[in-house]
Amino acid sequence: MGRGLKAPLSPHEEVTFRRIALGISKAKLLPARDVAYLVRLRLVDENEGRLKLSDLGRERYQGLPNATALSKIKDEAADVLRRHILHARDC
């Protein structure tokens, strides 16, 4: 369990991890190598093609810089932000 909390993430893996945490990217658009590594570390769970943070992943995410600020946003505000980012990405 400790390995997932301490294993180094490359800048690209961290971006993928943050995108999964925030739900702002479709699973099929994320780098497969990054996703596979995050799954191996047990930071991310995959279920029917959907990715979400595991309990361990949520713990690691809370330790990332700026993660706590985003996690304190109320659910409604986070949903508005997520929709805006998805719309901007698709344009």
C-alpha cells in the first residue's frame, strides 16, 4: 500500500493522475502507459472503461500541491468547472 503513496510520478503521469481525479478527461484520451502505471500503483481503479481514484489514490491526491484547494470547492462549483474545462477541451 505504501508504494502507491511514495512512488515517483513523472510530470506527465501526474497530469494524467490529476485529470482522473478531477474527471476532466475521457479515459480513452489519456496516455495508456500513464494509466497502466497508476493502476499498478493502485492509485486508480478501472471499471467498465471508467477511471476513478482508489482510496489510496485519493490519499495521494490530497498530498499534491494545490489539490487541497480544489478539493474544498463545493460539489456544484466543481461540476461547473469540470463542464467548462471539458467544453474548452472539445472546442
